[in-house]
Amino acid sequence: MTKQEVAASVAEKANISRDQAVKAVEAMIGTIMNAVSNGDEVTLRGFGTFKTVIRRAKKARDISRR
């Protein structure tokens, strides 16, 4: 499902215009992205948690060599 499809569904369910729904979806995504980039954790109950996770670098391998 794309962002436009999400906005169309929100517009239909909330009985608002598609433009308003697009703005709402973009505002929500932007807010989550800003919070996570600032090191915060965003939890939406029943949906999921957004947070930054630092992982070790993986060891690369050259698959063209055998």
C-alpha cells in the first residue's frame, strides 16, 4: 500500500477531502521521522514501535571469487 492509498483510505474513513488526508498522513510520517532522528522512540499501540537501532557492520564478501 502506498502513501497515496493510505491517504485515500483515511479520507474515506474520516469523511475528509483527499488533500486534507494527504497532509495529515505526511504530517504524521514527518513527526515520526523527526522524533526517531532525534533519538526518541515512537510507540503506536497495536501498530508498532519506531526507534533507531545501532548495529555492528557486517563483514563483506566478494561473491565473484570462489
